[in-house]
Amino acid sequence: MGTTVLSAIVVYIATGIDYLIILMLLFTQSVKQKQTKHIIVGQYLGTAIIILISLLAAFGANFIPQQWVIGLLGLLPIYLGIKVWLKGEEDSDESNILSLLSSERFNQLFLTVTFIVLASSADDFSIYIPYFTTLNIVEIAVVSLVFFIMVGVLCYVSYQMASMKYISEKIEKYERWIVPIVFIGLGIYIMMENGTFSALFSIFSN
């Protein structure tokens, strides 16, 4: 059982480390306790969905969409980055990405965080699905529990790093540029990594 726990920790770190910077950025933007809770809930919900889909796929269910379709979720962080960038030098509270997502049109922040997690999940599926096929029922339960504990650890580490004065001050000072660059860059990376651009080019060139 110790081997199972250790392997689960290694697998999660290998796939979850990508979320560290995104979570740090979101936590530095969270000015309300409710926003912080939404970020954590979104990370947990996104992880739970990834685990569930991976388990179903590992045991024969074949409903995971083509990889390029998953890449379309990269449009979300691109949209968010452009939204913040267009706000320019307006009031900092209004240009804060979490304030935008907590407005009347986007009042369920945790859903947006969930979609960002899912958009970044292509590598997760490629590792989780074959990994789960090697486990029995008890081991799957243990691994799932370890994954959820590791989500908590990841959120805690990200929050603590975001709370460091130097980091928070730098992000606050340059957030007008950092937030758009990170989110637009993430969206483009997600779409490129999943072959979305080439797939769309093939479709529209026919």
C-alpha cells in the first residue's frame, strides 16, 4: 500500500505542477475570502472530473472527445486575458480578473476555475488512464484519496507563495501585463498542445 501511495504522489506532482503558477496568480488576485474558496472548490471539482473521466476511460468507456476538441477550452483563458488587458488602467478592482469573474455575468467563479483546470488536462488524461488500468478497486480508492489530499497541498502551497510580500507586490504592480500574458499564453499553449490550431486549419481549408 505504501508503494501505491508513493506512486500516486509522484503521478499527481507530475501532472499537477502545471497548475501552480495559475493558482498563485489567482490567489494573488483574490481580495475576498469567498473568491479564495471558489478557487479551491474549482480546483477540486476540475480534478474530480478528470479522475472520473479517466477511470471510465480506463475501464472501457469511450466518450472522451478528440484531443483537439479539448483544446478549444483554451479559448477561455485567452478570453479572460484579453478581457483584463482591455480594461487597461481602469480602477484596479475592476481590472482584477476575479472581480470580472465575480460580476453579474460570471457569478460562479468556481466554474470558471474548473474549466481552466479541464482545459489544462490533456496531459493528465494521457497519464491517468493507463495508470488506472494497472490498479485494483482498493488501490483506485487509495490513489483517488491521495490525489484529493495533494490538491489541498497544492492549493496551500500556491496560496502561501501568493501571500509572500515580494511576489504579491510584484504581481499587483504589473498585473495589467502579467495577467493577460499568463492567461493568453496558457490558452495558446493549450490549443497548440492539443493540436487544435492544426485541426481547425484542416477543417476550414477543406
